[in-house]
Amino acid sequence: MDETALIHSAQNGDLDAFNTLILHYQDAVFNTAVRILGDEDMAQDAAQEAFISAFRSITSFRGGSFKAWIMRTVTNACYDELRRQKRRPTTPLEPETSDGEEMDSPKWLADPNMTPAQQSEADELEHAIQHCLDELPTDFRTVVVLADIQGMDYTEVAAASQVPLGTIKSRLARARLRLRECLRGFEELLPSSFRLEGERTL
Amino acid sequence: MKNFREIELLSVYLDGQLNESESKRLETRLASDLELASVLNDLRLTRGILRKLPARKAPRNFTLTRKMAGLKPPLPRSYSFFRFSTAVATILLMFTFAANSVARLSFGFGAAAPAAGPAFGMGGGGCDEPCGEALQAAATEAPAATEAPAIEAPPADMLPAPTTDGTLRESEPSPDAVQTPKEPAVESELQNQAPVEKEAVIPVMWQVILLVVIGSSGLTMWLIQRSASRKWQ
């Protein structure tokens, strides 16, 4: 895939070229949205809005990392979604049973390659991590999602977040520190190496 | 717990973003400072856990349709011609209405002054439709006119012989005697008013033609848009 040619075609109004770019980035965009928002439905809305917005403003893309540019769009869409959520009645993060209780192992997290026990542990760990991510301020969460979950470098994160590089370093360090403190509350779910290290530092 | 500046330094070092000299200086400190090394390990493990999070795949494709992207079908060149002609015809139509209105207003002011003179003096002018009724009413008020001869009564010898019928004949005004002085005034008023109503700078026919042009151009544009969007889909 010649990304530059596709971007150029999309800038000339070629929707098919832009859809090829969407197919390439949609997993990363959705994953980022779901980690920032903590909700799959909201993440889908944000991802779709981000792509629509990206197509409409693709002429403003002046080169550089397209991934960082598209991540900036999805980050803005997530912020919009969070603002919208504040105006609406909140819904629980976990799906509920017919009795109104939260499902421990929701179907939407199921991985058919795992045993039920492994699946349950993975679900709980993922829930624990998502819970700790949700506890972070939105700006910190965005930086840690882009850097540690999406694996973007500092320059890309700065471009996506539209904040200076120094701020990114500071936010990332603070976010990691807070996450570490939060994850201590879920030590039984964490890998053994993490538990031992935690006990040593305590 | 180390101060935040040191933790930030460790976080940056962990990501390999420190320059060579800073990295060496920090590594020297890490070798001697166990607490600092322990914090670095904590940060490394936290980052490791985040990286182990399963990547969530998109549950569906987010590709855009033309409608979602807000794209409009390409229109033929003739569309812009019809759009231009519609705009020009609309402007011209508005101009004709404006010109005719201005003309009516100016003629109306010009005609009002001469009409007011005789109307004031004759007790029935200066009005449009009720004029006829007023004049008719004036015509039936004949006894007022018959009183005048009574004041300037002619000598008795010139009067006809007094008979019972005679007084009635004298008091009855003849239709000719009453209406004859009024008729020229009515006609002159109607003649004065008629040109004011008929005056129009641009004939109505032109306005009708412009309306037809606007309507047909608009309809053609709609048809072009419809066929273009059908072909596009």
C-alpha cells in the first residue's frame, strides 16, 4: 500500500482511496477509542465520527505521520464523546444481566482460543487495567494509551495530542505512576513478576 | 519515594528518549541507588502490562459511503447554465416588480393633487369607488337645488298659473335639471383616475415570461440533479 499516493488521491476527493486508508487504520483507531472511552459502543461512534471528520479535513494534512494525524482526529472525537456523555445519563461500563447485575465475563470480551479459566483471568485483568485507565484524567489517559498501548513514539504522541513534547514526558510519567499505584489493588490478577516486584518495593 | 523529576527522567529513559550522556549518568546512579532502580522496574512492569493488553479489533468496517462523506454527484455543465439563467431571471423579475411599484407610487402622488381640488369643492371627489354612490346620493338630494329658485323667485306674472298641479311640478325637480351639471365632473374624475391604475413601466407579459423562465429552469435543474444522483448511485 502506497500510503502517500492514497493520501494524495483522498485529498483530491477519491473516497475509495480514503476507504483503503480506513481499512488499514481502523483497528488502531477503534482500539485507541475503546481504551480512552472504556465503552465499545461509544468507541464505535467515535471511530466513525473520526473517519468522517478526517475525510472532510484531509486537505489540511500537510505531510508527516498520517497515523499521528488520524490519532489526533480520533482523540478529538473521543473528547467530544466524553463531553456528550456528561450531558447524557451514564450507562455502566460492564453489560448487565436481566437481574440488573454486572456480568463478570461478558461475551464481548470472549476469546475462543482460551480455556474458560484463562478467559476469566484475562477478562478480569483487562477489566482491572481498564478500570485503572478510567481512573486517570482524560489527558493522562490519552497519552498513556497512545504511547504504551498504541506504541507511538513521543513525537507522534505530541502531534496526536497537540501538546508540547515536555508535557508528553511529564504526563506519561505521572500516568504510569498512577497506574502502578492503582494496579497494586489488583495484585492477585497480575503476572507473578509484577506481584513480586510490587512486594519488594512496598 | 523519589521526586517527580527523577521519575520523569526514569520514564523517558525507559522509552529510550534520553540522549547518550544523560543515559550514562542515570545508569551510573541506578547502579548505586537501589530505590531508584526499583522505581524504574515498577515503571517497566506497568508499561509491560499495558502493552500486554489485547488489541481490540474493530467490530465492523468503518468505511465511508458517499452520503456519509457528504459527497455530491458530479453535475453536467448545462446545470450551471440553468442555475445562472434562474438567478438572472429572478433578479429581473424582482426588478420589474420594484420598477412598477415605484412607477405607481410616483404617478399616484402626481395624480392625487389635481383630483383633490374639484373633489373638495364638489363634495364627492377624492375617493375611488364610493364616488359613484356619493354622486348618486347628491343627485337625489334635488330639493336643495329646487330651493334656490324659490329664493330668487321670478315675478309672479312670469310664473305659470297657480294650480294644484303646478306647485307640485315646480317642486319636483326634473331629472335633467339636476343631473346635467354633475355628469361632466364624474367623467372628468374617472378620466383622471384611469391612467394612474393602468400605468406600468414594464408590461405584465414580461413578468409572466420571466416567471416561466424561472419555473422551467428550476424544473430542469431538479431533473438534472435527480438523474445525476441516480447515475452516481
